Amino acid sequence: MEKRRAKRISVGYKAEIIYDGNSFECVIENLSSTGAYIITASTSSETNFKPQETLVLKFETRPGEIVNLQCRIKWSIKTPPHRLTNKIGLEILDPSWDNGTSFV
């Protein structure tokens, strides 16, 4: 059974997340008006992205159009073998963010 409130689309955007005072590169695998699924780039040390904490997701939808979204971490999984990459499910806290903005 589908739990999502809005339809997701695959996007593959390069992005940045700001979490706990640190910046991490990532890729947005899929996106909707209410959520996102991201994969972080490999880091030099293990990072714990804790559910229910917030972060900022920053990306460019079109040249010069930067989007900064306040998000809540819904879940996070460290990927093997070194656990230096994370798969993260996010809830977008401002669901009106796309107000006609095309993110495809």
C-alpha cells in the first residue's frame, strides 16, 4: 500500500544538505511537493542522520533558480560496506514550496 501523499518523480539533481552545521553533497533521486529521497556522497567519516531532526536541502531546478527547503528526516540508512554513504527519506516541511515551480 502506498504511503505517500504526493506523486514522486525521478530527478537526479545534484544537491547539498546542511545538517548539524555541516554541508554534505548529495543527489536527489526522487522528489514531490511533500518529500524527497536522497543519497549522500561518500564522506570521510560516518555521519548519523537522525529521524525527526531537520536539515536544509539546497538545489538548482533551472540555471539560476536555487531552492532551499526545510525538511524533516523520516528515515536514514547507512550503505555498506563502509557506511560512509547514506540513503535518506525526507519530508518537506513547506509543502507549498513548488507554487508553480517546475522541478522537472
